[in-house]
Amino acid sequence: MTAAAIPPGFAPVRFGGAFIEGVGPLYVRHEDGLFRLGLRVEPRHCNPRGVCHGGMLATFCDMLLPIGTHYLSAEAGRRFLPTVSLQLDYLAPVALGAWLEGRCEVLRVARSMVFAQGLVLADGVAAVRCSGTFKIGPPFGDDARSP
């Protein structure tokens, strides 16, 4: 696989507006009940030391958990999910050119909140562990899920 190649089965995210377009491109893979969010680390995602900026990894996690919830939860799948809290543990540095692959697990959908956790791998190595709480907001006009 070349540095810019996208792994098989991933398709471009086709929703999210200008912010997601600005930090992406993001890719999704959803099959057999599993959701994955992907990103190829580019120079614009890196800090002055040439590794992916912690703020970019936090942004990726803040997209991974609610987008994953859209795919995995019937109760919260078509609703806006603003972040209430987000916790991160940085486990390893992420090199320029690495393939980030985030996996999401919805822990609980309550009446007004969603609780989720995730793991982000960089070229197959655990890089970030995350968990978050999200408010269940108003429904989207269109289905927010792509492919």
C-alpha cells in the first residue's frame, strides 16, 4: 500500500459540513455491525516535530464517537450529538503518513445522553483511547450516514 492509499472497504464521508471537510478527508467503513472511521495523516495535521498534533487526534476522536453512534445506534442515529465531555489517553505518537483507524463502541443510550468509547490505531498500533458523553439533540433533516 502506498503512503496515500486508503485501505479496502473505506468510503469517503459525505456529510458534516466545512469543518469536517477542512480536517479530512475522512473515510468510513461499516459492515457486520462494526464501524470504523479513517484518516491519512497529512503534513497539515502535524505539529512542528512532524507527528500528528494532539489537537488533531482529539478532533478525530470527537468525530469518531458521534459519527460512530450514528451508524451503530437506532435510538440516536439520526440526531445531532453535541459533545458534553470527551476524555483522551494518548498512548503513542502518530507519524506523518500513518493511517488512523478509529473504532467506536456505544456503551449506553439514555433518554437524553449517549455514552461511547473508542480506540484509535495508527498503522495498527494503539495510539489514542477515548470516551465521551453526548447530548441527544434534534433530528437531522436527512440521514447523516454516508455510503
